[in-house]
Amino acid sequence: MRKVSEFNIHFEGDNNLFLTEETVSKLLIQNQQGVKKMPKETLDLNQLETALNSNPMVKSAQVYVTLKGELNADIEQKKPIARVSTNASYYIDDQGTYMPLSENHSARVPLVTGQIDKNKLDNVFIMANKIQKDEFLKKNVVEINQNANRTIFLRLRQCSFIVQIGDMNNLDKKINNLKAFYKKSLKEKTLNNYSNVNLQFDNQVVCTKL
């Protein structure tokens, strides 16, 4: 009866480890006492996978034993796209779900402030996802704010004005209007002349001067 000789942990994707190998090892050992020395036939791989997948930082995990008796765990971590900073602090991942903060690594993503309900992240997620996939927004947006009416506001890096997005309707058009306004104001060196930039109206940008 071949026993498990060692176990290997492999993290897929980038090198920003929110989970450590030590944490994964502990999860494996807690769920199968003395994983190493166990006959591989008695290992419950489904139980180990379930234990890893139940960790709120794990997107998916696969556990398998090689012919040599090595236990392998392939882990894909969740990917944070925004960080909620209200009375609670946590990430929103790229699936729109909760992800705890990590002591091991801090992601450089926009802050989310205001009136945020962990069970109603849809508006904030749509906005954060748009930022993640757009080079201009990813470079410039530092904060997403949602008020009690679920109206979305943005703060941009090195700009004093607040961008009023409103709801998520016609978001692409609103972002295109913002880019056009930003480009024009940057050229004219007037970016710091405004306190509010409102994108809620069709085909126009309404600005409030300082």
C-alpha cells in the first residue's frame, strides 16, 4: 500500500499570494490528520477539495495524488477588483462576491466608500468591473462612492472634482463622455477648475466650477 510521500501546493495565475502555502497546508492537515504517511487509498480527495474551496480567498481548488504518491493541490485564488472601506473592510472579487482582506498581500484597487450593503454589491461591482477592464479608468479612478440612493460617484487621481455617474444605465456612453471631457480639460489645463462633473444627462457633461 503506497503512502503519500509529500504534498505540493501550486498557485495558478499571478504571484500575488493572498493565501500562503502554510495556510493551505494547515487546511489539508486539519482535514486529513497526518496527510503525509497516510495510505493514498484512504485519502478523501473530495473532502480536501471541499475544505480548500470553502476558504473565502479560493476561487477553485483541485486535489489529486500522482503515481509516485505525491499529493498535489492546484489553487486559483479569487481576484480582488475593489476594496470596501466602510465600517467593514473587505474586497469585492471579479465575480462580484465577498473576499476577506489578507495579512499576506494588499491589492492596489479602488476604494469603495459610502452606503454599502454586502448583500447588494451589484452597482459597485458593475462599476469596479468596468474600471478593471478599462485602461483609462484603471489608471485614474481611486475611489467609488455610493450614497443611500445607490447613486455612484468617482474620485480621480490628482483631481479635485467628483464625477457623478448616477445609475449604471448607459455606462459606456457616460465613460466615453468622461474621457472626452478629461482629455479636453487636460489639454486646456482646466482640470482643477471644477468641483463636480455630472454625467447623468444624455450626451452632455454638466460641470460645476469651483
